[in-house]
Amino acid sequence: MNPRLQRATAWLRTPIGLLSAGLLVLFLNGLFTATLAHGVAAGDKGYIQETSGIVFWPFVYLGAKHMVTGYDHLLFLFGVIFYLYRLKDISLYVTMFAVGHSTTLLLGVMLNVNVSSYLIDAIIGLSVVYKALDNMGAYRRWFGFQPNTKAATLVFGLFHGFGLATKLQDFQLSSDGLLVNLIAFNIGVEIGQLLALGAILIAMGFWRRTASFGRHAYLANVILMILGFILTGYQLVGFFVA
């Protein structure tokens, strides 16, 4: 067998390789099955549009489901925690990301800020590219300095939350119970984020204990960067042809 193919096969057998393959399948499935709801299942779309009044737990479920199956958010989180080892640091970055997307999720819907979801999702794709390049040390090599990673996580969190807001705005939500339902949806998003993050951290923990981490860390971020570019390109095409 070709040595390069052998190395690739060996990497795919690692926990992080399996996780990456799973994310890739989810990502491609999201691209090729996306509808005008921009990633929200048809059944969920119909439920959201027909709902009136406070329905707390269903919106918690919808928020958690959207985050767990949201390949763009998962890719960004994967990049954020890639080189974070201490629980304190992971908690800080995840909190900043959560503050960012919670803020714009609520304000975007409540203030009815209208921006194309394709453009917001394209920026979210670029956030994945940005984080992959950051993990590869590109900015220090290219520009001679390291951007503030905490500030970047917060700023991109704002865009990720705005992306969630644009999706919800497509459904003409009832104003009856809107704020409570949005809070419920956001709680669900946080629960889904913690579940997804837990799975990623478990896989990363196993991978970091192996010699393959040092050999394949750069490759993993190259793949992450490519997926970010694909996501960005897909959304820009959707913007121009929709």
C-alpha cells in the first residue's frame, strides 16, 4: 500500500480521525440536503410556524437539536478547543462563545434585524477558516503577531448567534410568548453545545495520548480550513442564485 495512504488510513482509525470523518459526513449531508430553511428540518419548520404562546420544552429540544446537528458550529468549536488542555481555559473560551451567540440570537430576533442568512453563514464558514489558520500558526508567520484569540472567539460567537437568529426569522414566529420561547431555544442551544463539546473533548483526550497527535494535528487543521472554505463558497453560491 502507498505510504501516504497507509498514514491516512492509520489516522482515520484514531478517535479524532473517526470524529473528523463523522463531522465530514455530517457536513456533506448538510450541504447536499439543505433546503430553503437553511438546515432546519421541514417538520421542525412547520412546528415553529404553527406555534403560538409559550412552549418552553419543545423549543429547548429544537435548540439542542440544531446545535448538535449544526456542522458549522461544531467545526468552529472543534477548532477553538483543539489546543486547549486545561478545563479552565476550555470553560473560558466556550463561555465567551456562548455569550456572543446568546446575545445576537435574542437581539436579532427581538429587534427583527434582517440580513441574508446566506451571508451570515458565509461569515460563519470564514470563522472556521480563521480558527484553522490560527491553530496552524499562520498569523504569526504572515504578520508577525498573534491576534487576540479570546476576542476573536467572542466576535465570531456574535456571528454564530446572528446565524441562528436569521434562521428563526425565516419562520415568522408568533409574538405571543416569543421572548420565553427564544430563551428556551437558547437554553437548548447551550445544552446541545455542551453535549457536542463533551463528545469532541473525549475524542481529543484519547487522541492527545497517542503519538499521532503530533504527526497529524497540522493535517487536521488543514482539513478544517478546507471545510470552512467549502462552507463559505456554498453559502455565497446560495446567496447569488437564490
